[in-house]
Amino acid sequence: MKRLSGFILFATICLILPIIFPDNYYVTVVGLTIFINIILAVSLNLLMGYAGQISLGHAAFFGLGAYSSAILTIKYGLNPWLAMLAGAAFVVTLSYVLSRPILKLKGHYLAMATLGLGIIVHIFFVQADELTGGPDGISGLPTLSFLGLAIDSDVKWYFVLCSYMLLSVLFSLNIADSRAGRALSAVHGSEIAAQMMGINTAKVKSHIFVFSALMASIAGSLFAHQQDFVSPESFSFFFSIELVTMVVLGGLGSTFGAVIGAFILSILPEVLIVFEDFEVLIFGAILMVIMIFLPEGLFVALKNKVAAFLAGRQEGSK
């Protein structure tokens, strides 16, 4: 119930902001980047936070969704929505095929395997010039429309991306409270113990890997049409590392932790831009301080401190 109340409050704030501040740069422009990052962080948290499986190649699925939409609409004239579905189907198939051998690995071996996947996909985007446009990318994607209404402004895109972001958060919250979520927690705690309880750990890990990739693919397709341009730079290994940082910064295993982590890492560069040459230095220092003093993650640490404070007050009132 508390999670649902928190979600309703979060959704209400997100939906009314562009109405209250229709011309605010941070709401209508930066907000689009924040929503994309939240979707990706929440989807990665399903794999890392809930199932305990490290992934350093999440940007690959984001990029495959974006390039699938760009290639199918520009080069083959496919309807944008059909292109998005085709890209999602391709990513689901690819992620399912790769999940079984990759997820047999553990620890740094799994990290290296997913890292390799991300690098291979990025190299493909750069080298396959005739298909992907190479380093220059692809531009001129057609405008998305819904029920005859063209999505052709930042405010319209705000509501589209906000809606998908909220669905992603709600989906993640529901998984946490479901039988599947409990199975994921068991796998995260101990695969051997989970197997002894009758959980098919390979199936559970494979399914969450595929769901995570699917969410990233759809985000990539929306990102491609919103930007009207795709290039390999947006889907590099460094962006995968940034996504991992978002999840860890907010708190592994917490949906709202992933939301907070994505928000902080999306907004900080905009805030620190006034420091010019010192931007990266300050950015790194802030992250380092947070991770040293709040290793469990910013949101999780604050939630625990508030819970401890309230428990202390209840004890004192008895």
C-alpha cells in the first residue's frame, strides 16, 4: 500500500509539472532525458537489483531498439509503430537466445560477457555503414502519431515518455510484490537455496533478462523518434556504465532508488555546467562522497534512516 501511495504521488507530480510550468526548460526538455534514463535504470534494476545479475551492456538493447526503428522506417518505409514492434520482437529473440549461455556465468565473468555484448553491438553500429550510417548515424525519422495526433513538440513528447516511464515503474513495483519477485529475491540471495525450494533459476533469470531488454528496446525506439536522429555515440559502453551507476547510486533492489539515481545523474550535468572546466571533477566528487557514506544507495539509506527515526519515536512514546 505504501508503494502504491508513493507511486500515485510520484505520477501526480510528473503529470502536473508541464501544466504548471509549460515553458520551463528543465521540465519540457531535460525532463525527456530524465524519463528515458529512469526507464533504463528501472529496467536494469530488475536484472541487477532484483535478480542480482550484473550487466555492463544494457545500452546495447537500448541502441538496438533505436536503430531498428530508424532503419525500418527510413530504409524500408515501415510504419513507425510497426517498426517499434519489430525492433522489440528482435531484441526479445536475441536476448532470449543470449540469456541462457550468458547467465550461466557469475560475478566478474558475467560482467565481462555483458560488457563484450555491449562492445560488439556498438562496433556493429559504427562499422555497418550501409545499414546504420556508421559514425554519422541516421537522421530524418518520421514523426510518431497517435490516434491521428502528431507527437511533434517537447510537451507532447513529455507526456508520451512520462506515460511509458510510469508504466515501467508500476510494472517494476508489481514484480517486487509478486511471486516472480519473490523468486528473483531468492535467486539473488542464493541460487542453490532457490533451486532447493523448487525454483527454476535458469528460467527466472532468463525471463527477467528478456523483460529488461524489452523495456530498454522500446525506450530506444521512442528515443530515436523523439531525437529524430540516432548515432553510435548514444549507446556506448560508457552509457552502460552510467546506467549501472544510476542503479547503484539510488539503491540496488529499489524501484524508487533507480528513479532517484537516474534523476540525480540526469540533472547534475545540467546544474554543474556553470562550473565549466570543473564540472566533471565536481560530478565525480559528489558520486564518490555519496557512495562512501551511503554505500547502500541514496534512496535506500534515507528510507532506512527515516524508518529508524520513526521506530525510535514510537519506542519513546511507550
